[in-house]
Amino acid sequence: MAREYLLITIFILLVAADSWSILAQRNDPIAWAKRVETGTEVITTLEFYFHDILSGQNPTAIRIAQAPQTDNSSTFFGMLTMIDDPLTIGPDPTSKVVGRARGMYGSAGKTDFGLIMVLNYGFTDGIYDGSSFSLLSINRAMESVREMSIVGGTGLFRLARGYAIAQTYKFDAMTGDAVVGYNVTIATYI
């Protein structure tokens, strides 16, 4: 009889312990979430130039939409532009092309000039050939230096996060053509 009580007591304690464990997991989000150790963090820095050409016979940026009030706005509020801009290793348009920036930007500021950038920077050269990162951020294009967010990527930039520092190298106020230098820092895992 004592042995039966001992077994019942042990069973009750095991059930209680298991219930307590389940309850503890519900109160601790880390305990019930799946956690996978992915390896070592890798920091990559890139420097390149972005050539945004709105003029001429072969523009790389084209206005695709605008609000009725856009032309009366000092900030072009409501304008949307689609791009397919070359990325080069130097500021000269004839320097080596290492990729393309594709996507769109739109004027998102009513009182100040701020472009919402939704772009994919895809690389076609060297070890980064076939890899890309995505940028989603406000670009205060009239500031000499600005910082923007990197929110994802593909290939060697899977799970990318980071930032891009942009600085206008050359801007033509008559045409809107611009050459912008980028210094990018990307964190990924191997």
C-alpha cells in the first residue's frame, strides 16, 4: 500500500512539474518560441556610385505618377518615379558597372523635400554577383549627407540589416540628373 501511495505521489509530482513547465513557457515568450543559432555575424561594407538620369534619350529614372497638386508643390509632393539606375565603382558614368538599383522613389514631404526610397540594389560583379539588398527609408536629398535603412536582402545578403550613408557627388538642377556616392554597412549571418 505504501508503495502505491509513493507511485501515485511521484506521478502527481511529475504531472504538476510538467504543468508548471507549460505555464512557465506561456509567460516567457522565449521559452515557447523556436530559437535557432545561425552562426557568425558578418559585417560587409560597400562603396559605389548611383547614377540617376532623368534627362536625355535614355533616362534611368522616369516619373510614372503624380497627384493633381504636385506641380504646384515646392517639394513635388505626390510625385512617384520608377528607376533602373546603374551602380558603378567610381563617380564617372563610364566607370565599371557593378550592379543596378531598381525600384521607385516618391516625394513624401509636404514642407521639406524627402523622398521615400523603395529600392533593390542588385549586384552583377565579383563575389556579390546575384546578391542584393533592399533599402526602405526617407532620403532627405537636399542634405549633404543622409542615412537610410537597409531592411533585407538575397544571396550573400540574406537576412540583411544595416544602413546606407548617401552623399550627392554631382547634381544638375536643370535636368535633375544626379550622381550619389553610397557607403553601405550590412550585417548578415553565415
